[in-house]
Amino acid sequence: MRQPLRGDPLAYLHGPGKIIPGVETALEGKVEGDTLQVSIEPEQGYGVRDERLVQVVPRSAFKGVESIEPGMRFQAQGPEGSRSVVVTEVATDVVTIDANHPLAGVTLHFDVEVSGIREATEEELAHGHVHGPGGHHH
Ligand code: ZN
């Protein structure tokens, strides 16, 4: 699956693991103007799919929802707090939901261009994120 999105440049702090690890590894030692294509295996990206996160629940669990369609997302309350689930199948009495991350099990492809590199300021290092263009504004 290609990610066709071409967004604004993303400024990130190299080092503390703020972006997908595989992308960061590929950017190691790169200089301004370098372009690279990076493929990230699921293990390095959003993880592999866990079929235990696919559950069949009674339709009555969706109180107040009149029509349930595959592809709808809900916040489900579980023992570990709320997590996002997607409806994958709807039968008369039961609904199949999948709590895997949408990109779990997916190999990601990135076309990366290094548009600039600069030293992080002490304040940025303290905050753990970038300030200014492409970063935080606060
Ligand atoms: Zn900050």
C-alpha cells in the first residue's frame, strides 16, 4: 500500500524516538537534499495484527446506534481504558469488531526528502519536540 499523501514538511527531533523507528534509522547520517525511499515492515511500524483483538459482540452492545455498518469506528471501553475499534462484519444479532490499529500488519512505504537539518535548541531538547515551522507552536 502506498501512502499517496504529500504533506507539509515534518520537523522532528532526531534521537528520542518521536517518529517511526524504521524511518529514523533510514534517515541516520542523511544530509539536506537527500531523497530516499523507505519501506517499513509491520514489526517496525504499527505492529503485526493480533487476531485476539477481533471480537464478536452482541448487537445490543451498541445502545442507541440505529444502523451499524462495516467500516464504522467506535470507542470501546475496556479494562485498559478506551480504544478505537472498527466494525468489520454485521450479522442479525452480532457485530464483529476489530481493535487492531488500522495500519497494523501493513508494510509502509515512504518517499522522504530531507529538506533541512539544524541543531535542536536546548529548549526543544527539554520539551522533546520541535518548535516553529513544522513543529509545535506554543
Ligand atoms: Zn515545547
